[in-house]
Amino acid sequence: MTSTRIARTVRVAAVAAALTGAFVAAAAAQDNAAAGKGDGKGRPDGVRGRQAVIKVSGEGRSTTAPDMAVLQLSVVKDAKTAREALDANNKAMADVLAALKQAGIAERDLQTSGFSINPQYHYPPNNDGGNRPPELVGYQVVNGVGVRVRDLGQLGEILDKSVSLGVNQGGGIEFTNDKPDAVITEARKAAVADAINKARVLAEAAGVSLGRLIEISEQPSRPEPIPVVRSMAKEFAADSVPIATGENAYTVTVNVTFAVNQ
């Protein structure tokens, strides 16, 4: 009786072990198939499941002469009271804007870029170690205007006339292009060509062939003109401000991924 019970226990344990082994083998085979790590004969192959790729970055650059300038001009006036400083500033800025419009600058190309009224203080010398408060001596009013000049031949004359009418502070000149789309397109084409050439060189050096294009993307930031110094000056009148326009360079960077044929 005891031997019969032992035999049954052994048979049950053997069946359970066989079933467990079958489940484990089936699960392993399923995992290998899902991960692409089988070669069809039950042998794991970790390399076969990965797609070999080449990732490169390409840069393209295209230049063009600017066709527009952006000026930042300001009128600064000081007076004993804020009212006096504001009145003087208003008159000077009104004369500047009228002259700009007379020179052909459209309303859409004129925009106030900053306005402030600031108290002016005198700080007495502190020779005896005492704490002397600052003295209010007047007020300063600053009114700025941004000007887009589309005819660069007038730029020197406009600057000269503006100063004569009251502009006494400037934030600089930026040369740009009104519609740079065509130039940026050329830079994009050059960037893609540069990336393809780099990928081909890498594939050749590695002893493989370049496969299909998997992904291509452009850097998220929009290309901006980068000033390039060049000896090129616009003609200007003898009594106007001399201007050198140079040229703008637009740069585009792309990221490209290619498959590798081994």
C-alpha cells in the first residue's frame, strides 16, 4: 500500500515537472520571437534583431546681400521738471518722425521701441562720513523708435538727418532681408547634400553600403542672418553717414539617419 502511494506521488511530480518545462520553453521561444532574437532554428541571435544605422549632421550655408536695414534711434532730453523734459522730447521726436516719413519711410516701418521718464539725482560727496541723501536735480525722458529702411541707398542720409533733428542716442543697425525664403531653401539643400556625403564616407570607411533614408529633421531654431564682413560700401553723399552693408549668411543644420546594408 505504501509503495503504491509512493509510486503515484513520483508519477504526479514527474508530470508536473514536464508541464513546467514545456511552459518555460514555450515562453522563452515566444520572447525570442517577439524580440527578433531567433534565427528560425531555436538559436538566439542578438545581432539579427537590431537595425544598423548611420546618424550624421549636415550643415548648409547660403549668402546674399541685405536689402533692408533696421535702425534703433532714440531722443533723450533732460530738464528741471518731468513736464519740461517730456515737452522737449515730444517736439524733437515729432520732427524726427515727420522727416522719416518725408524721406519715404512708411507708417508700418516705424514703431516705438521704448519710452521712459527717469529722475536724475546728484549724490553729494561723503567726506565726513555722514549719510547724505541724494538730491533730485531733474528728469530725463527717453523715447525710442525702430525704423525699417527698405532703400539702403537712403540709409546714410536718413541717419544724418535724424541726428540733425534731435536723435542723440542710437542702438545700432541690423542689416537683414525682407524675404529670405529662397536663400534659406538653398542652405537647406546644401545641408542635406552635406549630410548624405558624410554618411557615404562613413559607410565606405566601415566597409558597408548605405541603405534607405530612415529619418531627417532640421534644427528647431529658425536660421538667422549672420553678418559677414565684406569690402562693399554703398554710394553715399559727401555729407551723409558712410555705410558698409556687407552680406548676410543663413545657416541650416539637419540631422539624418540612414539604414546600413551589411
